[in-house]
Amino acid sequence: MATLEELTAAAQTEIDAKKTANGGDGMFAQVNNERREFTEAEYDQAVIDKANSDFDLQENGYKQARQEAYLPISEQLDMIYWDGVNGTTLWDDHIAEVKANNPKPE
Amino acid sequence: MAGSLIKVDEFTISSAVSSIILGGGSSGSSGLNASIDSTYDVYMVKYNNSGTSNDATLINSRVTVLGTPDTSANYDGAWKAIRTNTTFNNVSITNETQWTYTFGDSTGTGTSEKQSGIHYLFNFNNASEYSFMTVEQVMVNANAESKGGQGGYVHTVAQACDGIQLYASTGNIASGTFTLYGLKK
């Protein structure tokens, strides 16, 4: 698990590499009908934004991943019904698999 | 009522940019020097076929004050993502430095992975009230899944805002037409 400071350092490296002065493709703003490269202040903000975004993804990304992996409620209800009829553990297994595949960060 | 939706500002991306501003006076992207002001009570942002240059990129937004994006940690929001591949999910943010997920989810570079939608802007020019923005969107996300979204955002600062900045979480916004309308009083 990376700290926000570590992710900020990584974002700084990545954003620095994007600057045209460093041989990158640049990041651009469209201002008053003119496309211009980011100012240093805008690049600094981009570092903060990317670090915060990456940190949020690291801390909370598993929630979205689980949401996407869970089967629709109708199918889960069907699983629960048949588990009751047949004595199987389809639903428990499904939930456990999704959680195991998308672990909460420690 | 005919003629009740007045186009104030518009920008179509021809070369990819990381950041654009609708309104915001001379800081606006179009060169039209348009601003959100007291001319209209309610403004509307329409975006069509917005796409990004990098895969899995979010479009976030901020209000602008005299053309400068407000980066203070006062952005709240909540919305429901309506998904074709699985059940809906609820998303919320509080006290962030931007309206994250303004366009609902990340898009990618695949064919038809685009976002379109409408936001209504309330109180942006009112220095005594918070700024409100509704969300209504449709998209094909970075996993090629069709989605809809509905919700709202609040910027919890009582200040006059003259525009809205849209920016990519990484890389550039590669395509799209972004239009600001005023709703005639």
C-alpha cells in the first residue's frame, strides 16, 4: 500500500515526463481559442490531482470492482432459492469469490 | 417556449487538451469571452461524444472564479449509476477538490467509448448561495459497458462562479463538443 506521499512522488515523476521540455507530449489547456501547454502551476495541480485520484482508486477501487463483479440481484435471489432447495452454497460461494478476487486493502 | 435556450459558449475539441473551460471570460476555451453571470438564472452544459486519449480516464470538473478553477476541498456530490451489465450502484463524494466522476465513469479509447450528457447549473452567479449542478448522462465506459447516470453536485462555498472547468484525470480529452446555454428568464 502506497502512501499519498509516495503516490504524489510517482505522479510528479509521471507528470514531469509529460512536459515537452522533458521530451514528453505535453499536457495542454485550451484558453481563449488558443491551445497552450500547461503552466507550471497547472502541472503542479495535475500532480496533486493525479496523486489524489490514484490514492482514492487504491483505497476505494475494490468497492467499484465488487459492484461490477456481483451478479444481478435477480440471479442472486435465484441462487439463494436453489441453495435452500438443494442444500448447496451457490450464493455464499459467489459472494466469497467476488470478495476474494477484489480484496479490501489492508 | 421557442427561443428559451440561448447558446452562450461552445468549444469543439480539434486537438486533444487536458483542460477546457466553458464560460470563465477570457480564460474560457472558445475565445468567445463568455461568462456565467446574472443574464440567466439557470445555465445548462451539454457535452456530446466526449472521449479521452488514455484508457480508463475520468473527466472531473471545477467551478471557476474569475476564470480560475477553485481547487479548495468543497466539492460534494451523489449519484446513481444505472448499469446494463449488473445492478445499479450509488456513488458519493464529500469535500473533494473537484467534482470527481463528472461524466459518470471512466471512458477508454475503444470504438464508441464516449460520454454525452446534460448538467443544469444553479446559483453559479449568486455570491450568497452554494453552486448546484445536476447530472444526467449516458455513456459507454472503458469496459465497453453501456451506462446511465443521474444525480447532483454541490460546491459548498457561497461565492459567484463564472464558469466550469472540465479536465481529464490523466492524459487528454481527445474529442467532444461542449456547449453552455442560458435558460431565458
